[in-house]
Amino acid sequence: MYTLSLKAFAKINLGLLITGKRQDGYHTLETIFAPINWYDTIEFSDSDAISMSCSNNTLPVDDNNLCIKAAKSLQQFAGTRKGVAMNLHKQVPFGAGLGGGSSDAATVLRVLNELWQLNVSPTELHALAVKLGADVPYFLAIKGLAYAQGIGDDLDDLGLTLPYFIVTVFPEEHIATLWAYKNFYPRFDREHPDLKKLVSELCLSGKKESLALFENDFEPAVFDYLPVVRQVKSTLLEAGSIFASLSGSGSAVFGLFEKEDDAETAMNSLPETYRKSLTRPGFSMEQ
């Protein structure tokens, strides 16, 4: 018998460029994933069958939940009948562009591969992760910054962490990924900055001017649809953020700060009803 509790950390996107659309309908992109200290907690307990409960009763706990999907996909792939009871304490908001569900799924794959003693290879786990969602492979294998291209599943571990305080804010507005991809304003023909080079300059040389070239292609459409999200970005910049942006395809906004006092001032200047997180410089998903 066992009971194990692990954190499933969220991420932000430092730049997100939508570069084209494939024949299968998926969009191609380039982005930098960065982990933040905002997390769900998943408790795993020994069981004969796969099941789960969740602290948020608005989320499904059946086959529509990514945790259940991850567990069953691994079970089927490995040809095992082992089960697990999972309890998800949900803290990362969904519809925020922070990858909470993807991180949960990756944690389930990684943990059950060990608990069930399956010895499924990293390559095989990656393939299972891609089928669950484009962000899942990042959370499966990388602890710090990563460059992603393709649909987000072609990853390059940069071996870097951000040297700034990160304030992440969820203004209590949910945006579905499907809506974001249907409504963003395409700019496929523009010249794309070298995100890998820019983030290396930022982290290794402290070249802050590199930040001006990071953009999120979902941001204009989201700001037009939800002006309150635009206001969050403005508040972060007014409080001393050296860069602020929408994260992913959701409604969360993050700001980078050089000084902890400025970061805390920014958090305090936002409505109390907004959920917020502070991540310290050099954060990675080690635990």
C-alpha cells in the first residue's frame, strides 16, 4: 500500500508566435515555456481500479479529465491491470493559459510509470503525452526554460531559469483554447525573432532590451474581447514590471520584476478577488 503526494507546477509563455496552420487543422508555433511556483497537488493511493476525486466540483472526474485519460492511456499502452486512486487539489485556474491540466496529466504519467514499475521509456512516455495535449511533453521532462516549436511538442531544454520575480495574475475570466485559436489575428508572414537567442541573452547576459521582442499572438484578440485582462497588464507595468504579457492562450497575465518590493506592490494593487502567484528568481520544477 502507498500514498504519495506531488506538486504539478504551472507555466507561463515568454513569447508565443503562431507561425502557420497545418493541413490537419493544428497551428504551428514558437514559444518559450517557463515554470512558475503555482501548482496543483495530486495524491496517489493504491487501488484496484483507476479513479479520482477533485477539490473543484466543477471539474469532471470521469474519462473527460486529463488525469484519468493519462492513467488509462498508460495502463493500456503497458498492458497492465494496475489501478490508482487520485485526489486532485486544484489551485491552478483553468482557462488561464497556465497549463494546469497538462501539468497534472504529465505528473500522472511520470508517477504511475514509477509506482506501477512499468519501465516505459522516455520516448514512449513522450508519445503518450503528445496525444493528451501539446503542452504535456514539456511538463513531463523539463524543469526550467524550454524552447518549443511545431504544435508545442518539439522541445529544446535550454538549461536556464529566469532571473526575475514573476507575478502571475488570473483575473477570474476563463478563455477556451479553441476560442483563442479561432479568434486570434494571424500574422503568419512577418519575420520572427530568434526566441532561443533572445532568452539566452536575457538569462545569461542580463540583456533586458531583448524583452521588447517577445510577443504573444493571442494577446490583441484577448484584450479586445476582455478589456479587464488588458488592465491587468497595465497595472503590472505601472507597478514597475520590466515586461508584462498574456500567458498562453488563456487570460492570465504575468509580469517580470527586478525587485521583490515592486512585485509585492503590484500584487497588492490588483483586486483581492483576482488569484495571484509570486515566483522567485531561478525557479525550476525540482521537488
